[in-house]
Amino acid sequence: MDWWNNRNDVIAFRAALDDEVAGNLAQYRERMKQNECIKNRLDMLDAWQRDWREGKGRTIDGEFGRPLAYPPVNVIWPMGANGVANRIPLEPRSIYSYLANQSDGIVKLATIEMEIWQGLFAYEGATRLSPEEVNRLHGLIRSARSIDRSIRLNIESSMEAAQQGLNIKAAEEPTYPLSLSGVCEPLVFKD
């Protein structure tokens, strides 16, 4: 009887994990839809900071926008990590553990990304920039590119592990659908 209960616990636990992972994959898919917009926005901001560096910067009329992301959820794995999870065969258990660690890492990266973009917001509507401000802007743009790359790589490796290692596909609809932010709109300059 214990064997049967243990087996049912593992089946129920894995089903809950699979649902959580599928939901995270759908959120990741939503984030990845913004990749081209983020790259383009950072290219525009980089060109804008170079104009300021050369003394011919213009005022941007409007907002920069920012990447939107709802962080992945990692609730199920910690609940069973020291119990029922130990009864999952080693290979899938290691993949679930990897995905849980990845989701925690993506949450941290998304927080850093938000802080970087909040730093960029300080430049919205700037009418003049000192050399120090131009240098700071340049550093924020480089940081935004770096963190975006890290997020993309982490998402891609998570999606691959879930799909190839566990045969889990993204949920049809994300838990929190994203409407694209102003990051996909072109920058408008005041003349």
C-alpha cells in the first residue's frame, strides 16, 4: 500500500511540476517575442548617446519603454525537493532541479534588468547631457545589452531542457499575457 501511495504522490507531483514548467515556458515565449524590439531600442539609444557625445544630441519626445516580463514561478519544486522529489528517477529529477534553479536565476536577472531600465528612464526628455551623464548612459546601455543576452540564454537553455529532457511543451496561453510596451515603438525626437 505504501508503494502505491508513493507512486501516486510522484505522479501527482510530476503533473504539478509539468504544469508549472509549461506555464513558465509560455511566459518565456512571451518574453522572447520582445527580443527584436529590445535590440532595436538599445541600438536607438546607443546612437542617441553617440550623438550627445559628439555634441549634437536631441531631446526625445516620449518614453523609452522597457522590456516586460512576468517572472517564472518556482513553487512546486521546493515543496517536494526533500521528499517526494527524491523518488523521481535521477535524470528527470536533475532536469526539474535545473529548471527550478534556472527560474530563480531568471527572476534575479529580470530584477536587474528592470533596475537598469529604470536608470535609463532618467534620460527621457533630457535637454542636455554632461559628459559624465553620457558616460553613465553608455554604461546603462551596455548593461542592458548584457543582461538581455543573459536572460535570452537562460530562457533558451530552460526551454531546451524542458522540451528535450522532459518532453514538456509551453502552455497554449501564458498565465500573464504581455502587451508589448513602448519598447517596440520608434523613438520620437523634438526638433
